[in-house]
Amino acid sequence: MKFRILCIGKLKERFYTDAVNEFKKRISRFAEVEIVELADEKAPEKLSPAELMLVKQSECRRILDRLQDGETVIALDINGKQLSSTELANKLSHYMLEGRSRLAFIIGGSNGLSDEVLNRADFRLSFSKLTFSHQVFRVMLMEQLYRAFKIINNEPYHK
């Protein structure tokens, strides 16, 4: 199985990159993980609705341009379906059984994802109704992917 994580923004702090790299190393026993960092759109703090739409469209165009044919797309969306860790593991296992061996997880920028990206997604996943920075969220996603593989393979993992 191959995962691609397409995300708007770069990790700048070393402690985030160290955490992501540690989980990437752990996941490598089970799957290949590629992280694709895409530039965020420079914009002022306060945007008009029209400006907000343009920023989201620009960032999301970068995401859509990087999606590959045959990838199952999972958009990380606050309004998506919330799953337990076991349910996420079951979903990934189900994808594998269906022959969907290439998954793309999409992490949007601070303004979220455009409707075009959300409509392109095969599944919308929410970790919580809370809002997280993209740096923290990337670590959380990597940890949950690692946890899912441990569950799938009936291997112990701390709770």
C-alpha cells in the first residue's frame, strides 16, 4: 500500500518534522508514505468572502494538480465522518481488500478545502470538531496511520 499526504504548508519546527519522520519510519514496515508539501497562498488575516474563495481555489488547484489517476482520495474535513482508530483501521483494510492500494490524504491550509477538492474526495474524514494547526494535524494523521496498521496486523500498541 502507498500513502501520499498532500498538504498545504511546510513544517518549520524541528519537533514536528522529527515526530512526522519517526512515524514515517514506523509505517515503512507496512506501507510506503510520501509527503507532498504545497505552498500556501499568501493572504492578509482578514479576507472578504471573494478573497477567501480565491485563496482556497488557488491552494486547492495545487492539490488537484498533484492527484494521480487511480488514487483513492481522503479529504481531512472538519465536517467529514468521525471514525474511531479501529474504524479507520477497518476502512484502510477494506480499501486494501478492494485493491485500492494507493491512497491520497489531503490536508488543507488554514482556510480549509474548496468544494472542488471536497467533491473529488472518495471519503471525507474528520478527527474532531476542533480546529488544529496543519503542523499538529500532520503528526496526528501519521500517528493514526501507524496505529491503524498495528491494529490491522494484530500487533500491540500503547493506548
